[in-house]
Amino acid sequence: MDNVFTIGFTEKTAKQFFALLQKSSAKKLIDVRLNNTSQLSGFAKRDDLKFFLKEICDIEYVEVPDLAPEPKILKDYRNNLIDWERYELLYTELMAKRAVERRVDPVLITDACLLCSEHKPHHCHRRLALEYLNKCWANSLKVKHLF
């Protein structure tokens, strides 16, 4: 089984965030956010994060937009127009439509950590993405959520 991690940056200080990554065996961080340049991202803003990861943790930064949700799905969920169950269904259908299991190389995911904004993975697409890939890849991923 290949190790893969997930992490969100909200409800964490930069010190907590980078300490979690340092304690993991992650070799790269995979950004699966829809909006990774927002001022709301603070220390996790794309260009700053890329620098901090290399300097603090010696971790590579990679963007994989194929694993990000579509804007409408995310907006509808955040505006309470759809519930979490509907979001899960729409996101999983999107992953299938994009055929991410063929477009994302399993080697990229190995020893990587998927990043999104949500503090915990329970209501976050980073968990859904790995569940989808794990199902497609014969449960070859051992997932650990960092929070």
C-alpha cells in the first residue's frame, strides 16, 4: 500500500501546519483547491506556500486542478443550495467524468499530501478524491488525515 496524506490549512497556525507536514513522510504537497491564490489563504497562498514548503519541509508543491471541484458545485454547497450528500454525489460524478483515475498518475499520489482549506476531511473533497481514486486503484492507498 502506498501512503498518502491529507491536510487543510484552516484552524491551524503556520507553525502547526508545517509541523504536521514535517512529522508525516510526505515528499510532495498536492494542491487540489479551486482557489489557491485568495488572500483568505494566508500562509497557504499558492506562491508563498510553494516557497515555505521547500524552505521549511523540503517538500515539493504540485497543483492538480483535475481534483478540484467545479465552481458551481462548491458555490451551491457553500450557499446551502445543496447538502453534503448531494455535493458528494456531484463531486464523485465529476471525478468519473474527468476520468481522473487515468489522468492522475498513481506515482504522483504516493507519499503525497492533498491540500484543501477545510480543517477536517469529513466535509472536504480531498477525502472524496482519495476515496474515488482508491476505489479505482484497487484500494492501493493507505490514507492518513493530518489535523
